[in-house]
Amino acid sequence: MGDWAGRSAAEIAAAVREKRVTPREVVAEHLARIERLDGRIGAFRKVRAEAALAEADEVGSRTGLADLPLAGVPVAVKDNLAVRGESRRDGSAATPDTPAAEDHVTAARLRAAGAVVVGLTNVPELCVFGTTEGPYGTARNPWETTRTAGGSSGGSGAAVAAGLVPVALGNDGMGSLRIPAANCGLVTLKPGHGVVPAGIGNGDWFGMAENGALATTVEDLRLVLGVLAGADLPRAQEPPRRRIAAAVRSPLAGVSVSRPYTIAVREAAGLLTRAGHQVRRAEPPYPLSLGVTALTHWTAGTAADAEGLDRALLARRTRVHAAVGRRFVDSVRTGDGRERLRAKLTPFFTEYDVLLTAALARRSPAAGPWHERGWLRNVLANTAYSPFTPPWNLTGWPAMSVPFGALPTGAPCAVQLVGRPGSEGVLLELAEELERLRPWPRTAPVG
């Protein structure tokens, strides 16, 4: 056994292509780490040990190994995306335990690129909330195991942060990639609409949900997103200087932002200013109605996903969320609310190339049985700590979470970068600058 667990996806793939290590050796080492640590972390609903080793052998036998961008890289897949031969439970006892006949297109693209799916990661029921717990386990932040990893891609975030896999597949309908990334010290990008194939649940939450990846380095994130998108994302030869707005106020009225996250924005703004960017304090013109718009779309998406499921098998918070949302489905389906928000915010992004905000407003909630608690308590807890993510699902514009600094507890802190449509490459370039100027620890010291 070597020391491949904890290495980046780019390092692993290069070593496999150069035949310095076999895919089986890499996958076996990661499986051993999962077996040793995941009892404390709760990242996985299902570990595919035997199947993953067999698939690693298949990758190793391919004649075109040198052409595989993810050769032998162990990956985890969020349990709301189909993996051939495995059931897709979506965090719920109400979903069928039926093996999928085919991979979701994103899983298929990862496998075609040489990646090996080692397991399916835990999510909250129907991926509704920003904490991850339910009948299949509780995903904890590897940096601070008393706190939630976040959600809904919480298991994927926990798996990467603990070094159980170098990268993981997730998706984001109201912050579900960016929340666990911010909690767990990872980098992620919610792509703009149409960049990566979606096909998530019953209609992608009316077009708000996007697939993406969680990684420990911008290089790995760029690599995986290129595979998922089917093309490399743009990269400028000489990154130009950008006009950046730094905002510290919460988009939602009545939600305060804690001091560590405010400091993170100010320090990131200072770094980018010294790097030559034009950074100014400016707050986007969020409408007062944003909270209502977010709630109606959030609940309506759940109502669509709950169709056809046995409500008696759903947790109470999910049943209430779906019941609230059913009255909004028709109005949300028109897209009028999202178009009004885009019209309100577009002029701001003609003046600025990028918006810099806090990724979260405060430390994540304690890990615990949130699925057994009341609906209103869950909604208030989610809103209080993650007000910055939903606007960009509503607009459909790209947004990413970048680790930056630490909370007083030592857990990671993070900032968010937001851009206009088509600016994924711009956001990745700025994230690379922040990574170079303020490197972050890549994995949690969990053993």
C-alpha cells in the first residue's frame, strides 16, 4: 500500500497513466480509509467495495489509459443520481430500493474518463435541507464532528474533506454544493444553467438545480468540471484584472452575518485588491421579496419530487415542506419570479464582473436528528446560516464557494464568488488566485 489517500485527483490520475500505481492499488487504499474512518464521519450510504475493485481492474486493463483524464481516481456519487446496479434512495425510506439500469449522464462521464465509483453518499430526505441526516446516517463535518457537514451534498462534502475520496459528485438547488463545501473547507462551483447536464429529480427544481463536484484544489475542480461538461472550461492565458464588488450584507432581511464571515470577505477583498483587481464595497439590489421567492421555489421543488411517493414514509418536515410547496407549483413553473429577479440584478453585473460575498452567515448547526424536528425549526436554522446561496439558483448564474480562513473553533471559513452567465472560467481563475495567495489545508486531520 502507498500513500494515495489524501492525494489530489490530478496526482492520482497522472500516476496511474504513467503506470507508477495501478487503479486497484489506489481504490483499495481509499476503501481501507473509508472502512477505518467513515463510522465517525457518516459520509456514505453505500460503499461498493467489491464492485469498485472490479471496476478498477477494468480501468487498468484499458488500452487507452494514457488518454483518461481521471484514470483510476476514486469518486463518490451523491445518492440522488443514478449509478448502474445500485438503488437511488435520495435519503428517504419512501423511495424504491431498485437497482438503476443505467448511470446518470454525469456518473457515466466520470466512468468514461477513468474514474471508479466507490460509493453513494448520504443526503437529507429528497435533498431538501442544508443539514444531512436521516434513515441512512448523519454526515458530520470532518473538521468538527459535532457539527453537520451541511447539505444536501453533505455526504459528498464529508467524504472529500476526510480524504475518503479526492473528489465527489453532488448538486446544488439552493446551495447544496456550496454549503457543505463552505463547512468542510472544500472548493466547488455551481455552474450556470446548461453547462453541465442536470436531470436531477422531478424537473431539476424547475431549472434551479445543477450538477457539479466538490474538491480540495481548484485544479481538481477544473479537471472534473471539464469531464462533466464535456469540454474544458475557458482559461485566460493572462488573467485580466476584474471589477469585483465586495458585499457583506445578507441578501435576506433580518438575517445577520457573523464576524468571522464578514472578516473573510474583507480580507479576501484586500488580497484581490493587492493582486491588481478593482475591488469596491457594493451591495447588490436584492429585492425585499427575495425570501418569499426563495421559499416558494424551494418548497415547490420538493412538492414535485414528492409526487408518487408514499407520504406516510416521509419525515414530517418533508411532508410539510411539500404540502406548502404544492400551492406554489403552478406559479413557480411560469418562471416569472426568477425572471424578475434576473432583471433586478442584471444591471449590477454590467458594472461588476464578479460579486464577492461570505459563503455562509454563521457556523453550521450541530449534527443531530434534524429530520425528527419540526419543519419551521429546520427552515429557520437553514435560513439563518445560509442566506447567500439561494439567489444564484434562482437566477441560474454560476457561483462558487472558496475556502478562506478559519472560524474560532478551527473549522474552515469560506467566501462565495458569483458571476454573470458564462463566467465559470473567470470564477475559477479568481479562485486559483485566492488559493495561491492564501492556501488552505486540503483535508481534515481525522486520522
